[in-house]
Amino acid sequence: MIGSKISRRYAKALLSIGQEDGKYEEYGQNLQEFAGVCADNRELLQVLSNQLFSLDDRKAILEAVLGKSAFSDMVRNFLRLLVDKKRIGAIGAIADHYARLTDEISNVTRADIVTAKPLKPEALEKLEQALAQLTSKTVKTDVSEDASLVGGLVVKIGDLVLDGSVKAQLEGLKETLKRGEYN
């Protein structure tokens, strides 16, 4: 696996080309789709990145996959380059970096929301609006559940953590009682 610095460099290179020709969003969708195929079919990624197989065999397999896709020519060439440079194993990291870079360009931020119980659609919409006002950006959310929170929710946006869970409040109360500050 290559380092994140190199993954970021490849992502920036493709993004730069995409910005020049105005197709950076399409390239990002293609990258995410290919990374998803690789994540769902671990054997495919292992074969494409395994140097025990000849480069010609790995290229032939990639071409078979690309033949069944509607990827742009630029992304096809980018994936061929990754196989040639022995970097295809990092397609997931490259796609993630690319998504982060396009989010910055599009003034989008991502929020991870952990709730004790499922959020109603109206509550999620209000939360997204509040987070958009807080960050002055469009917010894309990823919601998951964790029953150990007891109630409430935890929101993570980059380095910012907003913990409104009952579990955190109980922990705070416990510490207050331990210190004798309960008057």
C-alpha cells in the first residue's frame, strides 16, 4: 500500500486535469465507482496489484473490467497508469483524497453523525441545516447508530466534535460528583 502523500498527489493530478476540462465531478464519480468495485471484489484488486502476475496479464484484466464500464477516457487512462506504476492498490485512498479535494472546491463538508436511535427525516434535515449555518458550507451527512450513547447524538466535522449524548452528560455528572462540585 502506498502512503497517503502519494495517494494525495495522484488525486491532485487527476483533479487538476478535471478542473481544466470541466469534468472533475465525472472523474470523481468514475473513481468512486471503480474503488467500490474493488472494495466489493477484493480478489480483483489483489490480482491487479500483485506483481506475481505479469504486467500484461494485469493490464488485460483491467481492460476487461474497463470494457464493461462507461468510464471517461481520462479515468481509463488514469487507471492504466496506476497499474503501470504499481499504484492501483491505493485506488481506495486515491478516490477518498479526490472526494475530499472536490468537496473543498464545491464548498462541501462532511459530518459523521452517531445517534442512539434512528433519526426521523425531519430531524436530520433540521440538523443538516443547523450544521450548514455553523460551517457556512453545504453539509453531507453519514448517519450511524450506537445504542451505548443512551440518547442524544455525536456530530464530527473534521476536528470538531459536538457531543450531545446522554452518555457524555452522565460522564460529566459523574466527574462533577467525584470532585464534590454538586452544590
